Amino acid sequence: LGLSGHLTLVLLAPLGLWGALDGLRAAPRKARAAGLALAAFGLGLTPYLYLLVVAADPRGRWVWSNPSSLRRLLGHFAREDYGVASLAHGDGAPDGLAQVGAFAQTVLADLLWVPVPLALYGIAVLVRRRASGAFNLAGVAALVASIVLAGPVFVAAFNIPLDGNGRYVVSRFYLLPELLLMVPAALGVDALLARLRSARANARAITAWLPPVVVAAASFAVALPHVREHHRPTIEHYLVDTLASLPPDSVLVGGGDVRLFGILYAQHVLRVRPDVVFLSPALFSQAWYRKPIEARLGSGRALAPSGAPDAAVFGPTQLEQLLASGRPVFSADWNDLVAYAAQTHAVYPFGTALRILPSGESRPPLADLEATNRELFARFHPDAKPPSDSHSWAAFVYENYWRTWSMLGDDFEEAKDADAASRCRERARVFAR
């Protein structure tokens, strides 16, 4: 059943196989036990069949990779859109040494160093006790192999850069090896406490419960500010502010999982501006994602060349097609494509987004842009305090509030209006980290 929720559990195969074989050896009716085990394993994977039902729903529900057939369902299971052995979509090469270094640093910090040597001690104790038959050496080897596979081996293959919020994207995969480490760490604690001798029973009791309590309390104190930082409402405020500010039937082009899935949540759960079409360039090459976008744009508009639907890239040609559709077009990011468009199109800040005008249309006067953005920001709900973690998703979106006034400040300075430039930069400083 766990595999239906998180595929990384396949990295526990050594433990799973050892447990299954050990149980099979102990079963009096081996054929029956093997049949029941296989049936239970298959039953645990049945949630995948639900994807077939949802993908075929006539209401057009949004399902990743559209697994509407058994072939596409297997592709979904194998993560074909990303690459079977890749963590993220793209051609980035993994830097194994840097990834493993970041993994070690994070795990040691998360666990306050203490459980790691205890886990090593616990493994050593298990190996020493193998002669007595108290522990199965094969089981110890399976546990160690699972920790190594789920930890450094898996992490070394990550193809997501560690700069920016990339570290937070990969850090969630550290939880599984951290959890596995707790098994030998607990055995290490038991073995260590057994070596301690005291004359009084109450002293032994204190020795037993005090270290875990101290470690747990220290972990709580260290983690609490981090947890509060990542549970602030910054992202939801940004999503609602951005969608609510756009003109009717706008197209918003943007990157980042926080926008892709966040806007789905805002539109379908919070019911905020379902008329806005959000387009992720990173997924544009996938026909299952692109075709519903084209259908929403209407008029039979195809954004990808018909000859190569699975190799399409969202570039200047597709941007021009969006602009020609008559819909207001915005970008959530200032990126290479927007910089390229700015050479021939008017681009200006509009709330937390960037408006891109069709060719031949002129940007509104700067004074009007300042007034428009003042009105929009009066309806926004940005956090009063900027995010303290510059690499968090909250900081990633919060910067969009700052960008608007920073760009206007630069534009006013270029227009030789020092007073207006100063006003805009003063507003930008409110959102500066």
C-alpha cells in the first residue's frame, strides 16, 4: 500500500525481500503463505486502478500524465515524464558529491548528530550478537542495504541543483533514510543503557528516560522556528492576490511546483478565478498537459507544431500565438523568454505579475502604472514580515511583490523622475528580505 503513495519505498526492497523470505521459511504451509503474500501485495497496489477511472472521467479531471490506459498507467508508475532514474524533468546532470554532502549535512542537523553514532553503535552490536542467534545477520545486512539505497545511493542521482529552493525540493526525500536510521539508533540506545550500572533503581530509571527526553526537547526547540516559517500563509496569499488581480480570461505563464499545484488548489478548492488559464512551460512538451490548455484557449488553437506534438517547447512562437489569441497574457517570472519578448514587446509590472502586450501596443504612461499598482496592492494581503529563509517557497513568491516596485523605480529613474523613483523604491524596501 505504501508504494501507491510513494514510489521511493522500492528502495526498501532488501528489507522487504528479507522479511518475506524469512516469513516464508517460518510458515508451516509455504505455498499458502506465498499466495496470500502476493495477493496482499497486489491489493496494496489497487489505488493505482483509481487513476484509470479518474483519467477517463468525462468532466476532464486533471491527472498527471493522463493514465487513461494500462500502458499509460505503467508509464505513470515508472515516472516516464521525468525519466525513470531522474528526480526532475530536464537534462540537468546530477552532481553526486554535492548531493550526498547536502544529504549528510541535513541529516546530521535534523537529528542533532546524536542518533547517527548511536545507529552505528546499534549496527555494531547487532553484528556482534549474530553468533548467539539473537539476530539474523541477513536481516542486519538488509537493513543496512536499505539505508544505503534510500540514502546516499538514491540522493547521488538527484538532478536538481541545490541552489535556490532546490534544497527544499530534495530534502523531503531525506525523511525515509532518517526513519530507517532510527531502528539501529534505538538498538544502540538500549545497548548503551544496558552498559550503565547504578546502585539505585530510580537512578537507572532516570538514566533510561532522561536522554531521549533531552534529545526530543532539543529537537523541538531547534525545529519550531523552521516549522513556523514553512507554515506561514505567504504562498496562499500570493496565489489569491495574483489570480484576483488579473483581467478576465487572462493567461498566466509561470514556473515552479508551488504555482502549478498552488493555482490548481486556489481555482478548484478556494474557487478563485477559474477563468484564468495557467500554463507551465516546463510541462508544455507533454501532450497530456498541453492539449487541455489548448482546449481551454478555444478556437481550435494549437500551440505546438502538429508534426512533433511530443517534442514541443514553449518559446517565442507559442508566446506570439497566445498574444494573438486576444487574451491578456502575463508572466509570473522574469526569465529568458520574457527578456527576449521585451526586445519587441512592451512588458511592465502588473501586481505580482508581468504584463506582455501584443506587438505594436504601447506601455501605459509610468504615472498610470504606478497608480494602477497602488490600487492593486491596496487589495493585496502580503505578509507584513518578509520570509526569513531566503531559499523557501515563501521567499520564492514573496519576491514578486518586491519586483513590481523595484522595476517601476528603475523605470522612473531612467525617465529622470527622481521623486517617483524614490517613492517606488521605498515601497520595494517594504518587501525586501
